Amino acid sequence: MKLLLPESIGSQRFRQDLEDAFENGRFPHAVLLEGTSDSTLPIAKLLAAACVCTDDTARPCGHCAGCKKALLDCHPDISLLSGEGGARSFHKESITFLRSDAAIRPNEAACKVYILADAQNLSEQAQNALLKTLEEPFSAVQFFLTAENASALLPTIRSRVQTFRLEAKISQPDPLSKTLCEKICHGDEFGFLCECAQLFRDKPHTDTIFHDMILLFRDALILRCGGKPLCDMESAKLLSKGLTKAKLFSFVRIAQEEQDALHRNANVPLLLTHFASLIFSGEE
């Protein structure tokens, strides 16, 4: 079965990965689309239409009754759930409803589809409830989650979905992120901590910095391996010259773990101090 995706959607690699999974019968029961909500939600709806399409050759055909209802947001077997907006606004009650509804057979299509938009807003209780559903999925049920940043989800959730990252235009890193990279390359732990002090009372900014650092470490590692950085060439060059592959690989993991801890409401000053101790420990 062929999946039809417009060329305007993401990169060629993004489309190819989705098409290959769909066409080879390897489409997972839970898919996470990572990218801006205005980009990922239309893709999730298009994939939902493909799931309820009745064409035997290529989906979504756009002509069958299933596609027409899906594209008009009125298909009885497609449900869209989301929070009201903002962090942790996506509550457990919505997931409880989803689980009870998923146990009911589809109305018209071969499967039921649930789109969880802006999944980064799921509360921890909601994510734990969703985890139970993902661990013991119902037959003939498909999940599509969208999130601006997959790292906002619990590691246990991320391990049970297949993530497809929408490669959009990447904004330049926060200037503080670039400054911290310079401190790392010069081995200036004291200067690093002094710069971090401005984040102690600003959790959202800290989250942005961790996100940037993950991307910058990744880009430096890509450059070290002969590839082309995706984010900031200047910082990537600086980091790649001063750090080994082993360290860069380790730093990506460390930054990810520290950001996960931030999302679990860790104390920001202690977290940043711990981050610095790991980065400047000298271990590989």
C-alpha cells in the first residue's frame, strides 16, 4: 500500500521515512511527529486520513467516503484530543476517555485513530495513563502524537513511540547557549557557572538553553564525523575542535538527561550546578 504525501511536507527524507514505514507494513501503532504544531497537526490529520482510506493502491486517495470525512474533521473513527493550552494543560481525564473509547470497535473504518495534539502539554499523570495504553495497545487502534519537542515527554513514553522529526527552518541558538559553548571549550567552569546564574529563577529560559545545547553538541558531533551541521556552524566548529567524539556523544546524553530532570521539576540552580560538574569533570 502506497502512502501519498505532498512534496510540500517536510524534507524528502522525512516523507521517505514515513512512506517506507507505511508501505512496508511497519507502521507502528504509536507515532510521534516532532516539530511546530502548525506543521505537525496537518500531517497527523493526513496520516489519519490514510488510515481510514478505503483505496487499495494509494492512501489517502482524497476521494473515498473515509477520506472526505477525515479531511472535513467529521470521521467517527478519528478523534482529536489536546490540552486547552500551556504546560500540563492536557489532563489525565482525556486519556481515561481515550482508553475507554479505544476498547469499542470502529464505526466505519478498519481502525480507530487518535490524534494527541501538543503532547508536550500532557501532565505527568496523563502521560503515565497513556503509557499503560501504549504498553498494552488495543487491536485496530492507531495513535498519532504531535510535540514541538519530544524531550518534554517522559522517557518511557518516548521509548514506546516511533518519532519522525519534521526538519523545519531551525532558529539560531540563544546567545547565552553560544556563550556557554565558548566557556566549555576554554575549560572555564567558573565563567560557565557565572553565566548560568541568570537562569536560576527562569525555568523556561533554562529549558531553551538545554534544548540548544543538545542541538549544538549534536551538530559538533556531526561535524566531527564528516557531516554538515544543521543548526549553528560557528558553534559547531568551536566545539568540534575542542572536544573529542566521545565527549560530544556523552554531552548530548548528559544535556538530555538534565533537561528531562528539569521537566520533572528539579531545582534549577542545583540542576545547572550538577550539569556543570558533569561537563567539566574531564571524563570521557
